[in-house]
Amino acid sequence: MRYNQKLLSHTIVGVILVSILGTLLHFAYDWSGQNPIVGLFTPVNESTWEHMKLLFFPMLLYVIFEYYSLKTEFPGILWSGFAGVLTGTFAIPVLFYTYTGIIGKNYTFADISVYYISVIIGFCINYFGAEKEFSKACKILITLLMVLMTVAFIVFTYNPPNIGIFLEP
């Protein structure tokens, strides 16, 4: 991977914007008067699953913007972006349950740090994969996972299974 100032600038802006938007979205459901449509894209409770939306949807929007801005220069930007969205989103429960499993409880400061670290992880995946060519099978798999996650967020918002990740800590 060669160093690219334009891609690095997009990555830094993305980290900042997604971090800010995700932080604001934490409160959007209550600010909206608990509007059920807003709840599909923002946390409706304090479960780990609902907090994964804070990264997934803002980064997805940024990746789409970035694709239209950089697609001619970086052939893998969309797929690396989607892979970054998925990796960052799944980093949230991995990091949260790892640190709470070790310590035995959660702390607000650490929970917030998990979010920001996950955003950085997602954008690192995006940055380092942007110049790569993705196989057709890989593109299909990534697209399928993105669709499944989007549907899962929508379905499980108001119909969550009774398992740990969907329960409030």
C-alpha cells in the first residue's frame, strides 16, 4: 500500500464525522420523542446490539459518499468501506465483552472508548483495502453481510431475541 494523502484525508475526516454523528445518534431516539422510524437507525435502549447502530449507519453513509468521491482512484473503496463498517460494528461487542469479562463490570468511559476505537478500526480496514481488487465472491459475501446486518438491525430493534447482546447491561 502506497501512502496517499487524499485517501488519508478522507479517512481522518470520516473518523471525525462518524465519531461525532454516532455520539449524537445516541440521543436521537429520545430527542425524536421516541419516534419508531428514528429508532430503526438509532439505539432504542442501552443494549450492546443497539449501540452497534451508532457505528453501522453513520459509517455506511460516509462510505457511500466516499465511494462516489474516490471510486475512480481506488477500485476497492466500496468493498473495503463495507468491510470496515462490518469490522468496526462487530468490534464493539468484541471489545465490550472482552473488557467487561476481564474486569467484571462496565464503565461509561471504557464503553465510550470502545466506540471510538471501533470507529478507528473500521476506517483502518477501509483505508488499507481501498486500493485492492476484490474478487466477485468477496463482493457478493460483503454485500450479503451488509444487507443481513441492515435487515437484522431493523427487525431486532422492536423484536429482539432474549439473548445477552440484546439485553441491557
